[in-house]
Amino acid sequence: MALTLFRKKPDLFDYEAERTCKNCGHAFQGKFCSRCGEKVVDRTDRSLRKLAESILNALTFLEGKFWRSFKLLFAHPGKLSSEIRAGIQVPYMRMVGLFFVANFFYFLFPVFDTFNSSLYSQFYQQDHSAWVQEMVRHHVKTHPVSVEEFTNAYNAHTANVSKLIVVVLVFLYTLPLSIINYSKKNLYFDHLQFSFEFHAYQLMVSSVVVPLVFKWLIQGVQGVFGWDWNVLLSDSFYSKVSLVLFGYFFIRGQRTYYGHGWIVSVLKGALLAHLVFYSWKAYRLILFFVTYWTM
């Protein structure tokens, strides 16, 4: 059945017929409009066979381009941005697409809640917590809602909002990249490209791959020896692990993408790794206000 499904069938399409594009109204011949590129849709495009082919092509595309991009992301930070800036784009996923695929994996495997922030965290654990406390207390006083009801509604809503605005981090971090690596030869787009690469790395490597390895290691050790290694996933310990992972990325990225020597790369990379935590603070403030105003 599978062989029958994917066996090549004779092309019965009439390439000589004159057609009018349903998108732009242009007259053309063939399968694609010569002005806007819109494709002629016929019965074969609406078949189960065509759907299966489309799914297979999508998976093949993701497997090839995604894994090729991911290997560069992990093994050679900055190389992917360098390749794309040089005009070598066909072998890799586009950086924006890679970021959103990484974002998808992060929310699919939520080991840490790094980019979401519950009302408890906003209320007690942030530099802006005093503002949050004042606004929430005022809201509860002026609306017919209890603290518990507001908390439940906020936590449910902010989980969805965080999935939509995590891209804000990319643009926030372009500012320190632009300042620390200021040069007339670098355009804003160059820093933005590198920021997309870093945040794809952050989402995939430091927020999914490494935490999952730690989690499996903990489960294995507990099962064999009965040891409790949950400290490996505590916020205080893993923030130090993240700092090392970020430092690795930025030091390599400074050399590969910005072309600095080792000493400058280490100094700038260490500074950029620390600044990531400050970008999270700004992001969580934005997340609170967006969640609060859209509830």
C-alpha cells in the first residue's frame, strides 16, 4: 500500500491551457502564475496521497536542515550566523525559523519554567515585586475577584502569553550586543541575527537538552544507589550551569562571528553571559504588564 501511495503517477496537467490567477488576476499558462507565483490547485492537490507527501517532505526538510543547524549551534557558536551572513543559507534553517522550532521544543519539554513567571514569582522574587504587589492589591480591591481567583486566572493566562512574547528577549538582547560589539561594519541586523542564534541555543541547549540529561542522570542514580541529586536541578545550582553554557557560547561566538582574539573574546563573552540574567529581569517585567493588561 505504501509503495502504491508514493509511486509516481503520470502528469495529466494541461500546461497549454490559459488560466487567470485567482490571487492577482494575471493571465498565464502552466502550474504557477508568472507574476506572483501562486500555484494552480487541482483535485490531486486535495488528495490524501498529496497530504502524505507533504508531511513526508516537511519531516525530511526539518530533519536535514534542523539537525545541520543544531549541530552548528551546539558545536560552533556563531558559525551559523557567519554562514548565513556570508550568503550560505540553503543548507540551514532560517534563523527565525530555528528560533521558533527551539521555542516549540522548550514548551514541549518544560523542565524549567525560565520564560514563564507565576504570580508568586512576580509578587515576591523580582526587583519589580513592589510594583506588582501594589497593582495586584489595587486590582483585587476594585474588582469583584478574590486573591485566589486572580492568582489562578493570572497563572493560566501568563503561561500562554509567555509563549507569544518570548521573542521579545531576542530584541532586548540586541542592545547589549550592539554596544559591546559596536563597529561601523556591523549593522543592527547582524547583531539581531546573532541574538536569534543565541536564544535558539538558550532554548534548545541550556533549557532542554542539558536539563533533560541532568534529569535522566538523577533518575538513574536514584534508582541504582538511592541518592538524591535533585540539587542539580535547583535554581541556585542550575543558574551557575547556565552561566557556564552562556559563557561558552559567547566566547566562541565572539571569535567566530565578531572576529575578536581570545583575550577580548573571553572578556566580552563573560560580560555578555552575565548580562543575560539582566535581560530576563526586563523580560519578566514586560511579561507581567502584558499579562496584567490583557487579562
